[in-house]
Amino acid sequence: MTTTERTAAGGGQTEGIGYFARFGVTERMIAETLAAALSRGGEHADVFFQHRVGADLGLEDGAVNRAHASVELGVGVRVVRGDQTGYGYTEDLSLPALLACARTAAAVADGPARPGPAALHVGGRLPDRYPLARPWEDVRPEEKLPILAALNEKAFAADPRVRKVNLYLRDEAGAILVAGSDGRIVEDRQPMTLLYLSVLAEDGGRREQNGYNVAGRAGFEFYTPDRLDRVVREAVARTAILFEAGSPPAGEMPVVLAAGSSGILLHEAIGHGMEADFNRKGVSIYADRIGKRIAQPFVHIVDDAANAGARGAINVDDEGNAAGTTRLVEGGVLATYLHDAISARHYGVQPTGNGRRESYRHPPLPRMRSTYMLPGPHRTEEIIRSVKRGIYCQNFSNGQVNIGAGDFTFYVKNGFLIEDGKLTRPVKDVNIIGNGPQALERVDMVSDDLAIDEGGWTCGKDGQSVPVSQGLPTVRVSSMTVGGRGS
Amino acid sequence: MDLLEITRRAAALAQRKGAAEAAAASYRARHVEVSWRDGRLEKVTEATTRGLGLDLYVDGRFASVSTSDLREDALDRFVEDAVALARTLAPDPHRRLPEPALYAGQAKVDLELADPSYEALDAHARLRAAEAIEAAARGVPGAQVILSVTASASDTRGESALVQSNGFEGTRTGTDFWIGAEVTVKDPDGRRPEEYAASGGRHRSAMEPPESVGRRAAERALARIGSVKGGSAAMTMAIDARAAGRIVGALFGPLAAASLQQKRSFLEGKLGEPVGSALLDVKDDPLLPRGLGSRLYDAEGLAARAFPIFEGGRLRSYYVDTYYGRKLGMAPTTARTSNLTWSPGARSQAELLASMGEGVIVTGFLGGNSNGTTGDFSLGVRGFRVRGGRIAEPVGEMNVSGNHLQLWKRLAAVGNDPYPYSAMRTPTLVFEGVQFAGT
């Protein structure tokens, strides 16, 4: 069990009922709800209040002509007995509705009532991993609109082949409040933003589409001129190169993963398999492998809540537990699973702050935050030079894994063939498949150029989506199966 | 309060706050879900939930909202802010409510979307079903290598109402009931392959006996033991009915008017043209009694009717909603698929494999993607080699790739076995000459 806390600079946030007081939520109400939740003998109970206010602006055919405003307000009540969970939720924040919810969740247990918390208390100070210069509550639509108009113009100006540009800007404000039957109460304000630029280009009757997106837990200040320029540059370049790209050959070959979003390799090959619920149930290919060597000694993999401003950053998890840096693999050896409170109790360890949920409508599960590999001993040029015939993967759209069998995939949107140690022809639209432990074992070179991707990744599990980040230095995997059809 | 009345008031509120026209949609649902793992209750979730959405047409501009905060004063402020937000946007002459004439002519049929016996189910029935699923899974030959069985039973009763200020009001109530099982087994080489089975539908009677779902999940998981990677080659590919929705979805996505108008569809300009072999013959049919995708009116209030999508391989219709239809100058059909009905083949999957001889039957996809603009696809697959017309060794960690415009022309056979647990109702499909990547 090795978690380290990297506290970011900043003011920290207040705890206790601050934000949710506006909805009439009181400590007394929470205490009564928790008492009702434990009325049938549950061992632990918690309530999770959420208020999320979203604003989306869309540009299509040259005009910002659509907007969507959304509000999610609700509360979930959970009762835990051992590894059994009862859960209820409601949008009605009145005491009678909360009590009804609590009694529903309580039914998972069947025994004499346990007392609720004698008093609620505010835990320690939270870190401040998303300090905001311009919170979204204070940004008027008139400030956002010119940004989209300018991006649209720049995208068309960047390449005469651009025919359609779509833009989408989302921002979120709001907060969560978690209170547990141990009396702890935590509130965290959680901002988020995401900008997506998609380009459709036409060249001699052929069409190609691609895009670029950036995301983070940040305010309006996130959209610096540099970042906005990069969004246009990347979206257009990633589309234009598709006209020159083809499908790579089919079969097994060395795969070099570029620094940055290639972290999807870790997310699928090991991250999910290390989520402790799968291991507690014995259904992960990594079950019973803690302490075993699974990779070269220069491979270190972490799942980190503390990357300030990252999409996957959190100050506290959705069970109210401190969230820091969890070491999945240290020196090639499997070190720590990603725990929520249930699995931490099962294994007799401290929670790692990985208990996350999509919203008040879902109970928490062990989930990743920002998953990446630490820099290694090799140099990027040396890695590419080492490959006689293989593929270099730059940009990705999605991936998936079978937890038990270990098969995992990632879909490469852009890349290059490597021939005789050099990047040659561009390739596109190819799925790569491997087996988790085998692929990690085959990571035989790791560069020193770690980059955390700034894109808007979303992870799905058990019907719940949560925002995550990922990163990687340039890495060579000695062999994976490339789903091409070219020569 | 009556859901329709809530919805009417929301539409009226939008107009009072300055929207010239408005559409309001609201829902209320009760959902219960039980999961059972390795001999005991694992999780029970129970909730009654609600929400409201509004489309606001303000001075020739458009904004939409959704909220679960229905407190009167909060809703009042929220709608007021959204109307103000709409006023900051560019005008869009194509944003209007549908032509009211399209609301008329709803079919006079009872779709039987709600099981009248919904209320009669008690929590113990769900638990008994889940327990029976696990017992059946653990009773199959070879079950001693089963590592874990998770069984689930869930049901929902949902009500929704739609009001459009130019003359549409509708309500509907539906139920669904599902049971399922996930089974993980131990492969001697250390892998722990998993498989699943599920069954359900609008009425409780659509669920198979729990025992058959448990047995099927266990048999499927056990069949994955010893899975190998096959060689890279062009082969005949059968796709199991349960899995085929993935590839069919990638063919149907680019039929949306939004994709056509944004030039992101490899099916643009193909109306009336052959896209597949003569066996590609599919209707969109919203009027199937008890269908998972059945409806009398769509999300815009348009009266639902069946229409052909592919006939003898030729593309007959796109999915056209009001907005992109106006941009394209095309008459609306409906925005989204309802149920798909396939002209079925005469043969079972076993008969299709017998005549296929050599190849692979794909039973599941893993990741991968399909490029809607170009039609290129590359997908991870697992399944079984087919040798001498029979299912042989399990294969996995392979990819298939190609282009939809070629793939569907190589559709060589369609089974008589539409998958009943999805609105896409896909049968087993057989394609010739598909590129597999393995060793």
C-alpha cells in the first residue's frame, strides 16, 4: 500500500455544508437520513448530494446557433454491509424523500438497527487541484461566442480543403457533498470544461474527417491563445494527413506508442484490470498477482488524482476519501490495486481515493483518475530507430478490454509505418489488439518524454461514465496484432 | 401531478418567458435492479427518478434545456436564463417545430408496451430468479472451473409525456424486465475468460426461464477456454445474431440526415443504389407489438410508420429529422431507428456454418471503430474457427477490417434467427472474403 499525496499550491476549499445550504440541506437532515439508512443493520452508510450545471454551445455551418443548458440535482443514499450494497436515489431533497430513499437502501441488511453518527464533523482541509481564475458561473455567453467564431474562421483559413467545421464548447460548475455514518462530511466544487473542433475536408472527391479536443478541470482562463491555436492546428493537420494515409498490413509487429494520449494502452491493458472490485471477485487477469513481476524494472505506472487541472483530477473521491497518487506498478512489480471503500475493507488496506461515480444515480466503484507511466531510460529517436518494420501510433479515439481474458484494444486514428528505423507512410483507422499482461511484459523500451494528454477522455464501466486523463512517454511494445489490410 | 399536466405547464412557462414556440418532454421512471454473486445478494438499487427537457424557439434562435430540479422557482429562473441565452445566439431559419400535418395519422394499434402485471412483482421474485440463474450456471458440465457467477434481475416502469406548442400532445407508459448472467472461468494458462447471457423485453413473459440464461452464460464462458490467436488471412466471417448489432449500427449511423448534411456519410448519394447484396433487406418498423423500439410517435411527435431502409440491397430511405431535413430539402422520416425487421433467411446458424465450411464465427467484438465518412472499419473480435462446417477451437485477440461499401456486397447468407433482445433484431450474418489479422 503506497499512496503519496502531492498537495498543490492554492487556498484549499472549505468543508461542511456551504454550497448545499442553498437547497435547504442541513446537518440535522443528513444525520436523520444516515440513522434511517442504518436502521436495518447496515455497517456503513453515506449520502451523496450533487448539483451539476452544464452549458453547451455549438457551432455548425459557420454560426453558433445552438445551446444547451442542463441541471442535475439529486441525492443518493448507500448502505453497505460487508461487500453488499443497497442504493436509492431521488431528485427530491426534502427530508421525507431522503428518509424514503434511506429505508430503501437499508433493506440490503437484515438485522438490528445501528446508531447513526452522534455528530457530523468536517474532515481535514482538502487540496486545491482546480483553482479557478474565471469560474464558469461568472462567464457570460457573449464572452464565449467570439472564441468559437474565431476558431471556425481559422480552421477554414488553415487549409483550402476544409468544407465543414463543427465546434462544441462545454463547461460545468457545481459541487458534491459526501457525508458518511462515521460522521465525516466533505464538500467539493468541481468545475470542468471541454472544447472539441471537428473538421471535414474534401480533396479530389475524397472526404476525410478528424478533430482535436482539450479538456480540464478549469475555468474560462483555460482557453489561452496558445491552446486555441493548437486546437485548430492539430484538428486540421490530423485531418489533412488522412488523405495521404492508408491501412497498414495485417498481423503481429512491433508497435511504438507516441508520448501523450497513448496512455490509453495503460488504461486498457492494466488500469481496469487493477480496479479492486474485479480482483476482490477473482474475475480479473491480475487477481492474486500483487507483488509479482509483470514488466521490465524500468516500468513504473501510477494512477494520479493530483495532476492539478487535469480532467481526471479530484480533490477527494465520491466516497469522501482522500485521493492521491496510487502506484500500480513499481519497478515492474504489481504494487497496489485501485480501491474504493468496500474493496479497501475487503483487503484490509486504506482506500486509495478511487471510489468514483457518474452521478447521484449510481453507487461508487473503483475507477481510474489520471493514469500514466513514468519516464524511462531510452530516447525517442533510439526507439524508432530500433524498429525494422512496425507501426508508430500517434492519435487514438477509443479502446476496450475484457477484464478476465485480458484482451484489450485501442483504435489508432493516425500514425505511421516504421520501415528500417524511419517513419515512412502515414496510416489511419486501425484497431490494435493485445493481451494485457503479455503487452506489459513486451514493453521493452520507455523514453523520457512523458506527456499527459490534454484531451477529453471518458471512461465507461457498469453503465457509468467518468472523466479521466492518461499519459505515456514514447514506448515500444515488441509485438501486438495490428488490424490492417494494406501491404 | 399528472405528468402530462406538468409537461403542458413547462411548455406554457417557456412561452410565457418569451419563446415563440416550445417543445416540452418529461419522464418519470421507477427502476429496480438486483445483482447476486456467488451465493448472496451483492447489490440492490431502487429509485423513482424524474426529469424535464425543453426546446426553446426564441426570435428565430434555438436553445434547449434539461433539468432534474423541478422546484417551481428554480425552474422559473432556469427557463428565463435559457431564453436569454438563446437570444445571444445566431438566428437559424431551419429551427422550427415540425409541420403539424406530420403529427396526424398515428396507427390505431395497441403496442402493449406496458405489462399490466408490473406491480405484482415482489423483491423476492427477483432474488429467486437471480439465485436460480447462478444455480443453473454452476450445474453445467465442467462447472468446477467457474470462478464467479454474477446474476442480475432488473425492471423499469417509465412514463413520458411530450407537448409541442404547435399542436401535439402525447403520453406513453412502458415497462421492461431483464435477467442476465456473467460467468468467469479459469483457463489453465492463467487467463480468466468471461461471457454473458441476457433475456428480457417489454413484458415479464419475454424473459426465458432463469435456468436457461444461467446455463447459456456458463456454457459460453467454458467454451472460451484455450482460446488462440488465428492466422492473418482473408476468410469467410459469420457473425452471431447477438453480436451483429455492432456492425449493423455502423452501417445505419451514416443514414442520419445530420451525417449527410455535414458530409460525413459514406452513404450520401446512394439512395436507390445497391449498397449490399440482394440479401440486405431491412425495414424500420415502429409498430411491432411489444417491440423494444416500438412507438406510436417519435421524439418530435411525428406519427410513426414502417418504411423500407434496404430492399434487395438497394438503399431506399435515410433517417431524416425535421431540422436536418429542412437544411437538406428532404421530407422527414424519423430521426432514429425503432425496430429493424430483416427479411430472414431460411436456415439456422448451424446450417449456415455447415455450408460455409471454413472460416470464423464472430461471437463478440472488442473495441475498434468504424469511420462514418469513409466506411473504413477495424474491429477487435473473438469467436470460433469453423472447420468442415462445424464450430472448432475458440479464437480471440484478432481484428477484422475492411470498408462497409465492399463488406455488405459480400453478404452471402442471412439466418432465420433474429436476436430478440435488441431492437435491431439482427440475424446471423455471413460475409465472404473478410480480412482477419492475427499472428
